[in-house]
Amino acid sequence: MDEAYLIIRNTNYSENISVLLNVVACENCDFENIANVAPGLNMTRIISTTFPYNVLIQANLSKKIFQCPITWYNFDEHGTYILEVIETDQLNGDACSITQIGEASYYWMPAIVGIAFFIVVIVCIQLWQYKYLSQYFNHVFSNIDHQHLIKNNLENTSPSMSSLNSQKNSEVDSYTARITINVSESPPLVESSRPSSSSNLTKKMLPKRLQSLDTFRGYSLMMMIFVNYGGGGYWFFAHSIWHGLTMADVMFPWFAWMIGVSIVLSQRSLRSKAIRKRNIFFKICRRTIILFLLGMATQGGSGHLIDLRIFATLQRLASCYFFTAIIVLWLDGEDNQSNTSIGNDGYQPIHVELWNTIWKFWFQWLIVVLTTIAWVLIIFFVEVPGCPKGYMGPGGKHDHGKYGNCTGGAAGYVDRIILSGSHMYNDPTCKDVYHTQVPFDPEGQH
């Protein structure tokens, strides 16, 4: 997977040639020699198709560099290519080109089929729900109209028949009244933006869970499964080498955001049940310890405590949950709940929402700003041995290898001091491209 065959052919050049490649994703990196080919011979190499390449061809003896315009070249998976170098006359110069001679695999097809199937399933579910609900409401309304018609016919009967039908009328009236009561007690339609005048008589059924948050959580879990199991080899299900943003990179921020939203909803629900803050604090501690221990238990490696990775994904989520929950428990009092309540129609003007968000929670915003300032000061002003101030690169081959042991800058340096290299991630994503030598933990303490 993610490999292609490259046949390097020195057609008629008078001396050995060297073929050098540089991954475009590797910023300011030196070219690497992958083959030395003698005149009239071929050489085959297996190269990765994950990233595009810049190609450089050089003569070994004369150190002549061929002027080959081969930049940002993408090799397709399972394809076969020929890189041919030809020596021509002095007027035309030397020529080199890459030609594809073997068919590549259509690796996008499974993803396209999967996305199309997912869309078709969603459309079918929505159509079924619409048809089912339409039939249900039509059935209810038709029964109501039928009962009204029966009642009108009975009222228009002759006086001589009234005594005989009085008992039937009373039964019909009671049955009609029961139907009317049941219909009036049903919740209003979703399409209605504001409750009607009769809605004050209805019982409000408050949802126990926030459906939008549950839906987003389910979608995030589905994406997380794809990411953790390789994502079929597609680049957008893999983490970025260093700079960039893919689907895998947003998984952790999504879960951190959902934890923050759930903390406020959960604590306000607990306090509405008259649960003391001390009990809520113990519950926060228990959840943090359980989540942290689960993260420690799911770590791979040799199984020895000396090599155990301390801050992985679950452990960092546990730390974020603990500090955020403590801040919410400390600052989010009952006065904030009453001041931010909204009307029955669930609508607030935008200026009111901004006022409630910024002014009424000014102390929470102050904590966020001070935390961000502290992080910036550490990143850009802490002295890191052998590294320039403010360096945030991947180290290794970056900047032509000047800062090989500076992976992660001050953030990685602080982690290596506190955790030591044996308790950190020794195979970061940037290692394959930049050939880094020091451990770097993307879910560290920074």
C-alpha cells in the first residue's frame, strides 16, 4: 500500500548518474540519494506514494546537475514509472523525463462508494420518517374530522329521535372529548417556531439529553474508528506531518470541545437536584482517575513501567476535564444560570447573547486569556539548549539539519525534562519524513 515502482534508466550518458529525491512535505530539507546508475543500465526502486517529490539528477564525476523540471511529482499507488536520462547534443542539452508504464490502482473508489452508500442511507431514512409521520398525522386529523361530522349529524336529527339517541349522543360526546383532549395534549409540531396560545395548557416535555451534542459525539466516534484503524490508507485519515490539518488532526479538539460543553450541562443538572458541590467535586475526581487509568492501561509497548507513556490521548483528556470541571464548579453559580435564562421561544438577540457571554463570564475569560499568555511566554521565551528562541519546528532534517534535537521547541523540551524520553512517544508522525532523533509527544503537557 502507498508504494510504486520507479525504474531509473541511464540511456546513453557517459558517466554514472545519481538520482536524488526530496519529499515536498519536508520543509527546507536536503535531497536524498536513492540510486547511482551506470551508463546503459537500469535500476528499480520502491518509493512511497504518500507525498509528492522534487527530483534532482546529478552526474557523479563532473558534479553536473541536470536541468530537469520535475517538481511536485505525484506517484500513484501500485503504478510503474520510468525515469529516463538521455544525453543529447550540446545545443539541446540533456533530457530527463518520467513516464508511467504500469496502471495504478483506483484507491479512491472504495471511499467514493462508501460515501455514496452513506448518503443514500441517510436519504432513505429521512424519506421513510417523512412518509411515516405524514401518514400518522393524516390519520389523526381524519379521525377528528370524522367525529365532528358524526356529532353534527346527531345534532341535526328530529326532536322525536332525540330521546332515543340521547344515550348515543352522550357516548359520542364523551368519545369525541377524549380524542380532543388527547390531541390537545400532544406536543406542538417541530415546524412551529413559536408556541400557540393554547400551548400554555400543554405539558412541556424537556429533553433529557442534547440531541445535537449526541449526534456530533456519534459522528466523532465513527471518524475516530476510521483514524485509529488506518483509515484505509487515505491521507486525510492520517495525521499531518507537521504543518497542516486533516480529519485525524481534529479528533482531539472535537472531543475536548464536547467535554467542555458536557461539563456545564452536567453540573447544572446536578445542582438543580440539590446535590452539594462537595459531592460533585468527588465525582469529578473519580471520573478523572478512571479516565487517566484507562489511558495508561491501553498503552502498548514493552509493558514495563519504565517505558510507559504517561500523557497519551485519554490522559490528556482527563487532565483537561479535571481543570475545566473545577473551574466550572467554582465559578458557574446559580446567579449565572438565572441571568442567562431565555424566554419560552428559545430566542435571544445577538447583542444580548454577546453581553451574557463576555460580561457575565468575565472571570472565566480572564482565566483563558492568562493561560494563553503563559503558554505563549513559555513557547517563545524559554531558553532551549542548541535551539533558537521561539523555534516550533520538527527538528531533524528541517532547515537542513541545523536544529536536529529541537523537535517541538520549548514544548518538547519541557516535556522531556518533566517526563523523560522513556515516558514519551518515540515515533511521532514527523519521524518518517524529518528523521527526528528525540522523542516528541503531541499529547504532552504543553
